[in-house]
Amino acid sequence: MAATFSSPSTVVRLGSATSFSSPPNKTCLSSGFLKSSVRGRNPLRLAGACGGKFTCFERDWLRRDFNVIGFGLIGWIAPSSIPAINGKSLTGLLFESIGTELAHFTTPPPLTSQFWLWLVLWHLGLFITLTFGQIGFKGRTEDYF
């Protein structure tokens, strides 16, 4: 059973009605009950309602800032140079183990060497200090706290 329509057909999709007799880029709303009153929450559009202040870092937040690197390096070398491990500092133990391993330069350090422990601990502390320094310095300059 075939049906024919004398008027142009209308397709309703996602709250809008598009007529095939009108140009394809023209869209008109069919009725109020099809359009949702709840809009998607875009954090960038909501910032205007909160006084225009965004709650996220800028797009280029990872830019190199030599203040952060300098203060972070000083902020890690100072406490890691305190003699707290059997009268020796972490930095001193790392440099001592580097010297020991350089004594037999052509062979790599074995996995049981203390060099790996001091290397990992020293660099882990440095990276944590630099990360917190980046967060703190950028948060302070961009008025997060």
C-alpha cells in the first residue's frame, strides 16, 4: 500500500524541523516542547556567569619559567644536602656513588649498586619539588590562592 503526500515532507530531528522544500541550510523550530530547556554546561560559557574568572590554567600553562626552575633546584639541593643518612647527605651519597661507578667506566653499574637507589631518590625529590613549585608559582601569579 503506497501513500503519497501532496505537501512537502517534514523531518523532525533533535528538536528542529527541516522542510525538504526549503533550502537545506535553513532550519526552523517546530514547537516549544521539542526544544529542551536544559542546555549543556560548557565551563567556558559558565565563566561569564561567575564574574569572568576561569577555574582552569591558561592554554600555555606549561611554558618554561626560569624562576620556577631556579627556585625549585635551590629548594631541592638545600634540603638534600643536609647530612641525615649516617652523617652524609643524599646529594653527597649520589655524587660519591657516581665517583665509585666512574672508577670502572667501561662497565655499567650492577643492579645491586647503591648508585641506583641514590639516583632514583635524588631525582624523585627534585621532580616532586619542581612540580609543586610549578603549581605554586603559577597558582600564585594567576591568583588561584
